[in-house]
Amino acid sequence: MKKTFDFLESEGIEYEFVDYKKHAPDGALLVRFADKVGYEALINKRGTTYRKLEDEDKKKLESEKSALVVLAEKSSMIKRPIIEFPDGEIVLGFEPEQIKEQF
């Protein structure tokens, strides 16, 4: 996240940070993100939370409906950053060129 913050500030881009680890997103927000990028893209499979999941919970990630419930409950498993632009477009992950294209 630090790279993203540093990049946005160096480019003079104003932003609002929402910490999904502290304030879990509601289901409607997750559905909106999933509609844009696909629910699978929202899952951070490299993180500790994912790696510690029981097989039963990993199985739930195979269906969008149950995966979004798991992501809402275990919000630290959501890939970050998710940058949502005023026009509704989304960039998932730190992608400087894609971010610049939106401005």
C-alpha cells in the first residue's frame, strides 16, 4: 500500500483511503467490484489469510455468491489496492500506468 500512497502523492492525485482490514466492505460494494473485475480477481491468494483457510472455506471461493460472503467476513483476503475512479472504473493492484490513464 505504501507504494500506492507514494505514487498517488507524487502524481498529485487526491484520494480517499478505505482500510478494508479495519472496516469490512458491505456486500453491495463487493458485488460492484466483482461486476467490474470478476470475483476471482478480488481474492488475494498470496496472503496469509488465504493460506490459513481450511479446505472447506477454500471450496466456498469457487462460487461468486459464497466467495463474496467469505471476503466480507475475512476482508484482509481482498486484494489491495482497489482504486475506484469517479467514472466507476477500477484498477486492481498497484498498476501505475493504468492509474495514470484514468487522469
